[in-house]
Amino acid sequence: MKRLVAALLMIGAGIGLASADTQSSKDHTAKDSDVSQEIQQLERDWASALAAGDLDKVAQIVADDWTGINNDGSKATKQGLLAAVKAGKDKAETIEVGPMEVKVLGSVAVVQGTDIEKSVVEGKDTSGKWVWMDVFVKRQGKWVAIRSQAALLK
């Protein structure tokens, strides 16, 4: 009888742990989905801000220590990005953001996506389909981009 009770208790404990783990997994998945939606909206806002020349909005989305790798392999900084947009060297007339995939890793989110744009960088036509990856980190309760890489598909 003691063995039966012990076995039932062990089975009950196992079911309870499995149930708690399943609930925790569901909560985590829902939280990741919310973060994914937030990050995708930030990407759309970033594209809209670039097209509108809204430096304040870009500055809110891009962290001070942001760096990017441009299509030609050169390195970009936040200060350089803002200066180029302000001077009209980098201009996006239109940016149509395509599908995105977001991977949430705690306070870090990696997003890969595409866009089709009509743009100019350093006076050169860079219109076409782009693929890119951005890394966001949550700082002081706010998601900001810290790294980016993009490539123009020909």
C-alpha cells in the first residue's frame, strides 16, 4: 500500500511539474510573441522615419553605440547615419518592409527581414530589394537597435 501511495504521489508530482512547465512555456511563448510584434513595429517605424527624414525618431530607435555594416562592407555609426540623413546624402524615398522573423533571447532580439526601397546612399542609387538583420537589446525598459547589417540583392 505504501508503495502505491508513494508511486501515486510521484506520478502526481511529475504531472504537476509537467503542467507547470507547460504553463511556463506557454507564458514564455506569449511574451516572445508580444516582443516580436513590438520589434517588428520598431522596424516599420525606423523605415518610415528614414523615408520621412525624421531624425528624432531614428535617434530614439537606434542606440548611441549602434554600428552597422553597409552594403559595401563599410562600418556605420549612429552619428554618421544621422549626419548622412540630415545632409541628404542618404535618402529613402520609399521603403516597403517585407516579412520579418524575430528571435527573442531574453533581453535581446534578433530580427531578419527584407524591404523594397527607392533610395540613394552617398549619391548612388541603391533602389531595389534589401535583406537585413538587426539586433535589439532592452535597455531601461525600452528596445533599441545596437547592430545592423544589410545587403542589396541585384
